[in-house]
Amino acid sequence: MSVAHLVARARVAQEHYADADQATADMAVLAAGWAILAPEHNKALAEQAVRDTGLGQVEDKITKNYRKTLGLLRDLQGARSVGVLSDDAATGIIEIARPIGVVAAITPSTNPAATPANNIINALKGRNAIILAPSPKGAGVCARLLGYVHKELTKVGLPKDLVQMLPAPVTKPATEDLMRLADLVVATGSRANVRAAYASGTPALGVGVGNVAVIVVPGADPAAAAKRIAASKSFDNATSCSSENSLLVVGDAWDPLLDALAAEGGVLAAPEEQARLEATMFPAGKLSSVVVARSAPQLARLAGLRRAAYADSRFIMVCEAPGNVGPGHPFSGEKLCPVLTLYHVEDFDAALAQVRLLYDYQGKGHSVGVHGANTGEILRLGLELPVCRVIVDQPHCIAAGGAFDNGLPFSLSMGCGSWGGNGFSENLDYRHFLNITRIVRPIPPREPRCEDIFHDYWLRHGQ
């Protein structure tokens, strides 16, 4: 079946769905949510994801599918996405939600069920149709998910053609055709996918590159910080773009934190081991796909690291000198596996300087984390660094995409603003899948006097 035919079918289904009321849209959201949250579905999807892609861990994918979907459904519960959204008497503006049409969603192999489900739910909330272009390794998982979604949509009386995918094998030309024919492209995954989305000629939402740095200051509780960092860095073998890649450890925090990280299953590589690990992970200076999303013991075996400590390790730590950043120091970049780079810095100013160096190389716009900082230090991160999120005293990969104990929307796609080459800087949510029409009514004039606007300026600088 041609891509044009798929899009035509999606348009027919969407034209009927565009007239749905809020209750119908909300029922579609619940149908798509239950398609992945049903325990037997979640387990089957997680097992197939690991089997087909070779990435991550089954139990962590079950957890991710569950928490990310349940959190998204919580965010959408009661949210208006049909009809009048607001009526402001002061401005005279009425905002009305309108569908976008057909959404093309490019999804990665690292989250072959959770990311498609997130996009499907958000698209349906806005009364859109959606066609998925999964990574080749994730196509089988996506097809299974769509089977579940179609069954649930049929239960609530909605057409299956609202949710489709490109047929396997998913090719680059087919994906390009889909992006060109759709009304909106949402691209999550590799930088190449994001660039292709922006170049498609269709309005596009793409995400930035991850390379998260986290600062630990002497005021942090080393045991608590280490527990959070270990939980995040080892989750799903660090497949998330929000996983910690570098720790900037300030002054006297160094020794207590290293001890605490070791107690949480971290193993610090000796210099000769670090050299072997680098050669294995970065042949010819580029990250090898062989190491992506492998467990720490698997990485150790691949690199020939034979110390007994690696057999039960959760993550591997390597040390770099401050300033060692860039292509000549590949551990300074995103690693997509449970390897954590440590920098020992003198003070908080030095930590900020090191983060800037790291993000000038890779990861600008995404986020930064901190443990143990005071209010002034936390504000400095938000005021001075090129990041869209500052994650305070939390497991970074869990918190950045929304968590039940923070206020960020649940999402698997994080905008990185102009710093990261994106057109949005918040977590992707249902509002990005809406057009907003504004009715503009006349109100009493609010024209100011020129002298009121320039009063302070004239006092200081004259006319």
C-alpha cells in the first residue's frame, strides 16, 4: 500500500472524527491508553522490544510504558481539547481548539512502545489521525501496539484508520513521503530524523540531543544523591536522552559521593581499564551501536574488563580532567549506556563553566541537574545556562519527562528551544497537537499616552 493511500485513508477517518465532542475524544484517549496499560499487553510489548531491538531491560520497559502512559492520562484528564477553551472578557478573545489533521510521528528504537503510545494519545486528544514511522528495529513492536489500539478503538466505535503505521520494512523514502504529505511531523530520535523532519516542508516538532550534566555540591547528602543518580543512570540501561552522562562534583563532595556511588553499584574504572573501554565504545571516535543500551557487566565483557566488581555492577564510572571536552575526549558526549563521566571541579563557578563546555560540544538546550544546591545556586543554573529544564534533587531521566512528584507534563519528547535547534522549549504535550482559533471582539480602547510610556526614559535620558 502506498504512503499516499495511507494518508488518504487517515484523512477520511479524521474528517469524521473532527466533529467529535469532548467526551468522544476523551474516550478515544482512554482506549489508546488501555491498549498499552493492560498488563498482558505491556508485558508482551516490553518483551518484544528487548527481543527485537536488543536494547534495554524488560522490567524497566514495563515500568516506563506504565508510568509514562498513566502520567499522560492523568495530565489529559479533564483537559479541554474540543470547542471553546477560554473566553476572556477583559481581552475580548475566545480561544477555540481545532484539529491539525494528519500527524506523522517518527519514533525511535529506544522506546518502541512508549513513544508511539504517547504520540497516539496526544494526537487523538486533539481529534487528529496519526501515522507512525517507527525505526526498523521497532517496527514489530509498533505493529503489535497498533493491533491493541485498533481493538480498543473498535470497542468505542471509532475507525481504525485514525491510527496507522508505515508498512515494514520502513524505508527512508517512505518516511520522507509521509512527512511531506502530513499536516504535522513529530520527530523523536536521532539528529538525522529531526533534521529530515525540519527539511520536509511540513511544520515539524523535533527534539534536541541529550548529554545531561549533573552537578553535586558539598551540601548534598551523598547517599541520597548517589541513590537518585544510580537509579536514573541504570534505568533501562540508559536508553533515555535524559540519563546523566557527566557528573560535575564540587570540592569536598568528591570522596563521599564516590563512596556512595560505589555502594549503589558503580565501579570506577582504573586508567588502563578506561582506555580499553574508550577503544571499545568509540572506535574511530564515534559511539558504537554495539554498546548502546547494554548493561554494565556486558560492557565490561566487551571491553575485556575482568575485575570481579564488574560482574554485579549497575554502572561504570570514568574520570576526566576539567576541560577535557570534545571529539578528542569522547566520554564527554552522550553515551546511551550505563557509563558515567566524572569531573572533579573546584567550586560552583567551575561547575557552571564545565557544563557550558560540555553543552557547547553536545546537549545544549536539554536540561541540567543538581543535588544539594541552595536557592541562589539553583536560580543561577536557570539564569546562566543554555537549558530548558533544571532538575533539582531528582533522578534525572525519570524527572525530566514528567514524574508524579514534579509538575512537568509527562512526555517522551523534550523540546530544547533554539539552543537545541528546536522550535519549542517545553515537554511535548497535547497542546502541540492543536490548532487554536481566536475570536477577537471589540473592547473599550486601551491606548496609552506617549508621555506615560516614555516618562521614566525622558527623566533619565531626555527627549
